[in-house]
Amino acid sequence: MRALEVGHVPELIICDEAALPTLEGIGDHLSTATVVTADEATRKAATGLGVALPIVALFPKPPLVDHSELIARNDRIIILSQVDNPTNVGAIVRSAAAFGFTGLVLDGESSDPFARRALRVAMGTTFQLDIARTGDAEELFATLRSAGFDSYAMTPASDAVDLSGVKAGRRVALVLGSERDGLSDDWMRLAGHRVRIPMAAGVDSLNVAAAAAVACYGLTRRNG
């Protein structure tokens, strides 16, 4: 439904015959879609899902946008470097949507947010975001600075600024790195602001998706 709500049109719909009245209620979106009814076993076999959902739709993969265009039209952006686990990417997308971050920029090594697992974890909120990829970090951060963004790179390092003390401006980019190694020194340098989440003694880090949720909330709360 989230894909339909933002204007995406399915190519194929496989559904239980009892679900046909539901499709009739959203018929304006389905004029070009092929609709096939199938029993539970067939729907399981066709989709590979463990649960035979009553309606399953196949959508064309949305095109990525140019990162400069994304920066121009979004005030809150998440940037991922080497986040290669689709479950983490999906969870980050869900938190981004929940806290008003409307753009997502990934480097070439981060997982596809439209991968099945990422989409399921994101609960379809992926379709609400502008999404771009770039292989040129120098150019990306130069564009962000020119557009008036403050970029906050997450790190557990003790000498980073506590998130609780950050006074975020109107245009914010949250930068997160890999689960294993975090952000590289180059990405830290380019982002400029190094930020940490205060944690109890003896705990040195959070899962990247959990860190994203905390940071999205913290920056949004202070951003008004």
C-alpha cells in the first residue's frame, strides 16, 4: 500500500480470489497491472514467502535520483557508507521515515534498500524517501556544505561530541558507517562533526540501525 500511496504502479498482482473486492477498491492504480488469482500453495511457490499473503504485487524498481537533486529538495538526509547488511539498511530506512528524514544517500558498498529483506524490515517506508548513490565522497560533502547542511558522523569515540549537546540547524545530514569498522578516517574528516551517543559504562557501541534510530530522534528533537 505504501508504494501505491506515493504513486507507484504495479505490473503484476497475485492474490487470493477472496481478495478481489479489496483490489476493486483501489482500481484507479491498477489499470495497467495483470491480476492473477491463485491458491495459497501457488502464492507461496511463486513468491518464496513463508506466509502466503492474500495480495502480493510486483512493482518496477524505482529509479535512483541524482544526489545533487536529492540534496536540493530534502532538509534531513541519512548517508550510509559500507552498511552492507540489508536488515540494517531496512531498519535505518524505517527510522528515517519515522523521524522526518526524507533522503537517503548510499555509497557503492552499501546494501540495496530495495532488496526484499530491506523492504520487509522497512515496512515499505523505503518508497517515501528520495534515494541516491554516489562513489565520490569528496564531491558529496562539498555539495552538502554548499547547500547549507551540517553533517554529523556517528562514532563511539570518547572524544566525540555527545549527541545530547548537539544543536542541529535546519539542514542536517546524519552519516553512518559499517557495523564492523564504522566510518573511515576520510569520511569522518569530510563530515566535519563527530558525534557520539552517551552510553553506560562497559558498553562501547550500538548496532548501526539502533544508533541511527537514536540519532534521528536526537537531531530531529533539537531541530524543531
